[in-house]
Amino acid sequence: MTLRPSHQIKCRHDRFGLRLQGNDLGNAHDEEPPGAFNGKRRPGLFGKGKKKSLMTLLKELKQLTVDYAKQETIDPLKGVPRFLAAGVAGSVLLGIGLILWIVGILRLVQVETGSRFSGHLTWVPYLITLVFSLLVTLLAVRAIGADGRRTKRKEEARQSARQAEGAR
């Protein structure tokens, strides 16, 4: 390898047009960057140069399609088990926490009301706890669908604003 003055050294570009520097240059000092015009005609897909047979092109197309399908379907599915594990663990812990909370509320109502709910009214603390549990469940269900309702309201507001502008 002969050394050249720095103003004569041409950099090497990889196949994506990125400039390689330092140890990545190798022996490709004479290589032109992509798109550079050196007076010679560059071979294109349908231009002159190394021609590929139809079968080779079809094989490459099939391989490209298979690789793309794997990239867009199988690769994202590799993260699903971790996502599901975190969701299941969170659900189990939330369920245990809610059960302990409800039992605590039941015990609170039974202890703090004294003898008010004794005799034939012993079922009232259970009813109070059931109502509280249903209220928590209702709030959770509403929170799940809140984003959809919010988006729907915003879209309805945009449509009514467009109709108001169109009527003017």
C-alpha cells in the first residue's frame, strides 16, 4: 500500500452511503462514493453491467419477502412473553391487594360499628363491602374505556368544528 498525501485520499463508503473512517477503510482508497460521477456509466437495475437471470431475481425477491415477513411478524412476537409475564404478575399482585383491602374494609365495618349490626343485621357489613367492591370494579371498567371515549369526543368536536366552518 502506497501512502498518498491527505488531499488525494478518497474515503470509502459502505453500501448504505455511510462514510467509513479509520480501520474500516481497508484497501478501498480508490472506491468512489455512491452517486459520484466519474465519467463512466454505472450499471443500474436495468442498465448494462452484470445481468442477473430471471430465476435469480425471483429467488432474491422471495428471500427478501421472507426476511421482511420475519422482521415484521416473528421478531416483534419475541417480546410478547416478557410483556405477558409482567402483565400477569401485575394482575396477580393487584388482585391480592384488592382482596386484602376488601377484607380490611369488612373487618373495619364489623369492628367500628360495635353492636349495631348484631343479631339479624350481621349481613349488613357484607353488603357494605359488596357495594364498595362493585364501586371499585365499576371505576376500573370505566378507566379501561376512558381513552376510547376521550378520542371519540375529540373526533366529534373536530367534525362539528369543520361543519361549522363549512356553513360559514
